[in-house]
Amino acid sequence: MHVELPEKRYYSIGEVAEAFDVNTSLIRYWEKEFDVLQPKKNAKGNRKFTPEDIKNLELIYHLVKERGFTLEGAKIHLKENKKKTFSNFEIIRKLESVKAELLKIKDQL
């Protein structure tokens, strides 16, 4: 899954949920469950997600939704292998974007 968000400093929970095609309640639930998610809150209490939070959400989404990890399994995996998992995840995402570009070029030919 590739998340399409404009370049911004902060994203609202609605924007994030729409980008991931999930409910806002799932984002709030993951925030409680995973320590790596720490969105800032404004005076009203609205969550503001940074690009770093979005990367962490992408990783959690990948582990839970795409690879089928349980929440406990994803937590353990993140704690034990955070750097290795994140670097592998980044490589996979880059390869997927290259593949998408190549397919687009192929269709244009």
C-alpha cells in the first residue's frame, strides 16, 4: 500500500485515516496499542500526525494488515527488530514505487 499525502508538517486524523483507507477509530486504537505512535495534540485535543508518525503507521499497517501479524506479534516484532524491519520496509516501498513507474511506462509504449 502506498500512502498519498501532500507534503505538510502535520496531518489531521481524518487525512491519515482516509490515506490508509481505515476508520479514525482504528488509528486511535493503534495509538493506544503502539508506543511508537505519539501524535501531538493541539489545545482542543485534536491529534496532529507528523511525517514520522505516518512512517510508523505505514509500518504498523504493513505488519498488521498486509503481513497478517497480530497486534501482539507486531509489537514484539517492532521492539526486537525496529531498525531492521524499518529498513526492509523502506526498501520494499522503494521497489514497489519503481515497479509502478515501470508499469506506467510499459502501458504508455
